[in-house]
Amino acid sequence: RSQQHPPPKQDFSPNAAKLDTNEQMQLASTFSGLALIMGQLAPSRPSSGMQLLEADGFLLQSFDSPTGIKFFLTAEPDAKGLDLVLREVYTYYADYVLKNPFYEMDMPIQKGGKFCQKLDRMVAQVQDRR
């Protein structure tokens, strides 16, 4: 069962599209629907469906976590290793959000908390490599 949480709004690039929460949810829902259809149309079973959408101006990568939460990342078309970045994001999420005894499912993730601090550091490292 896929759970939807209010996504933390993190703009890591001045070139990133500015999406409000509704637009983020629409994008996630559309991608999830397409991924489900792709999984059903796949000639080999079982299929994980669609995990990467490539367009002229961006990439949209997804990661289905073991806990059923789907993570999305948009990036420039030449970006590499997005699946590894999303796995690292999930590790931070599990360590700093899910293991927090005061966190309840469907609560917004606290901005400025350890999870967001780790994301900021990770993104800075990725950008430094470019």
C-alpha cells in the first residue's frame, strides 16, 4: 500500500520548477499511475514498473521504499546516479524521521530537523561534484 505524505519542499537548484503542494501531488499521482500501467504491460513478470521518466528538459526518478513510501526526484537531463541519491534519502528518512519517537505517520516533516539538514548536506556534496 502506497502512503502519501506532504512532501518536504526543497529547492536545490534555481532552475528547478517551482511546484506548490497540489502540483507535487498531481505529479506524484500521475507518475504512480503510469508506473502501475507500465508494470501491467511489461512482458516479463514480476515487473517493478516505471522508475525513470526521461523528458527533453528533465528526469523524474522514483524509488519505492521497503516501507511503501514512494520518493521522487527531478533533475537535469544529464544527471547520473539518481537511484543512489534516492536510496540515501530513504536511509536518512528512516533514521531521522521514522525512528523519531515523536513522529506520527502523515505528520509533515519538520523543516530544519536532522532529516532536512542531512538532505541539505547531501545535495551540497552532489552539486560540488558537478
